[in-house]
Amino acid sequence: MRLRIVLAAAALLTAAFAAPATAAARTGGVNDPGCRPSAAHPRPVVFLHGLGATSYEDLNYLQDHVAAKGYCTFSRTYGAYPQFPVVGGLRPIADSATEIKQFVGEVLAETGAVQVDLVGHSEGGFQSLYVTKTQGIADRIGSVVAIAPPTHGTTFAGLTKLAYLLGARDEVGKALAAVGCPACDNLITDGSAVQTLTNGPIAQPGVRYTVLTSRVDELVTPTETSFVREQGVTNEYVQDTCPFDPVGHIGEAYDLNVWNLVTNALDPAHAEKFLCTAGSPG
């Protein structure tokens, strides 16, 4: 919990000094059903948190950053058990994918948009790829931005550590003891969800994909296993743009360089150069 607070505070301070927002710039919305997409940003952005996190932690600061650029943005905790609502992402990947599909439909109905963009971190990054491939809604997805997804699997120990770091440690511990972590089993190398995702092409026609990760990501290793080596997919290391950024797996959600790479991926026709900063190595 302390690590997350420190990372979030550092991200906010960095953003404040690097790019002060003005009231006029905040034309988008955060979980606002009344938000209407603009001509410049016609697709709402749906954010998908990581294992052990919720809609109000992990990607919430990135969501604010994207909303400040004029996007309608939406997030919801997925994969939580009713008795542990503050610990998301534990339920089986396929069950969570169904939840996410339903949420995408709600966002489209509320905003009147034709498509959404998906931005996910860690398990959420995996889900952004998995939902687009398996849920029959690829035509409703404009672009996918997956941050450090365990695309080709990872270790159970790493995912459990991630859940502890992202979530409230006591609550995560209670949840793991009571209901376990089916998603962890699904996401190990050769796990059922990994097999489903990687059996045949991952990228779906008409969807623009960007996969971002750090060369020093310590939880999804080897780091290149995040990447989707298929036509139409842009695979980037943070260090390709910011070579001296030591950002690690957790820090990628709070890193200003990642935020800028995400907004450029959402609107590549208007990609902007930015001043690199140093993220958290944790």
C-alpha cells in the first residue's frame, strides 16, 4: 500500500511540473455517463486494471491523464468476488472477459459511440488482447494499448507478488486464502487463457494494437514475451523512447513516459514529442 501511495504521489507531482493542466483542457470525463465523445476523440477509452487492483487504483491516474486530453474514459473493477470487492482480477480470465464485454456494451450505449479503445496494465493488458479476440466484439474495438501484458504467460509467484503490491495486502491475503486465484492459474505459461489467446493469431482485423513494456520489467519475464509479433501490432519498450527510464512493472502504471506513449498510441496521427522523466524501478 505504501509503495502504491508513493508511486501515485510521484506521478502526480511529475505531471504537475511537466504539463500543468488547465480547466479548459479538461474537456473529457472520468466514469461520466453523460460524457460525449468529440470529433477529435470519437472513441471512449476503457481502462482495465491489473491483478489484485480495482478501478480506483493502478490505472486511475493514467485515466485522469487521458481524460484531461479530452477523452471520455471509463473503468470498472472486474474479476472480484462479492465477499472481496476491493480485490479485482482474481476470478477466471474467461469470466472476467464476459464482465468486460458487458461493460464495453454499456459504455457504447451510454455514450452513443460506435467503438471504444482498450487500455490495460498487466492482467488488464492481457484482457485487452483476450477480450478483443474471444468475445466477438472486435468490430467494437478501435485500438488496444496493452501495458506489460503476460501475453505468453508468466509465473504464479510473480502474479501473486503483483497482487500483493497492487492491492490492499491484508484483503488480498484473505481473498487468496478463501477463494484462491483462478486467474493466476490461467496466466501461467501454458495456462488455459494463455493457450486460448496464443492459439492462432492474436491480432484481429481492423484493430490497431500497441504493446508497451519495460526492458527491466521484473514480473513478466523474459520481457519480450509481452509482445505480439504479428502484422499490424506495434511493440515498444519504454526505453526505445526514454533509454534511461528504469521503470519496473508496477511503476509502468504510474510512469509519465508510459502515459505519454499511451496517449500517442491512442492518437498516432497527432503523436507529440515529450520530455522523458525517470520512473520507479519497482
